[in-house]
Amino acid sequence: MTNIKSMALALIAGAIIPGAALAQDSLSLTIKDHKFDPAELRIPADKAATLVVKNLDPTPEEFESKPLRIEKIVPPNSEASFTLRPLKPGRYKFFGEFHEDTARGEIVVE
């Protein structure tokens, strides 16, 4: 009987945890013509969020942010997603390392 109770608790916990992940804010960022759109994203402070970066260009781009500790190549015509840890209020810059002169932006945490 104990094994059945343990399994039931594990199933309930498994159902709750994914639901909690859905409660996160979701942000979407597009790369087109070697520029990020929008160039500024806003999220609430002290709350985890999911960032989805869609690369619509025919060339790869590297999404990089030193303050966010993210560095990831996004292949052409594809997307990548990142979980942002809860952040303190402030501005967190990001850029596209392959087109640093045009691919720039920041996340504003309020």
C-alpha cells in the first residue's frame, strides 16, 4: 500500500510542477535583418520568465548576454528558448555576437 501512495504522490507532484512552469511570464524576441525586435523587453522583478528567440534570418545569430549568463547560437529559420532566473530590477543588455553593430537590445526588469 505504501508503494501505491508514493506513486500517487509522485504523479500529483509531476502534474503540479509543469503547471507551475506555465505560470512564468513568456517573452518573445525576433531576429530579422540582423536586428532584435523588440529591442526592449519588460518583465517583473523577482519572477522567472521564459525567453523565446526566433531567428527569421537565413544566417545564424548568437544571442549573448553577459549579465544574464546566456550565450547560444540560434540557427537560421529556427528558435531557441531560455529560462530567465528571477532578476532584480535593472537593465540587462543582450546582443547578437555575429552582427553586434545592429543586433542589440535589453531586458528591463521592474
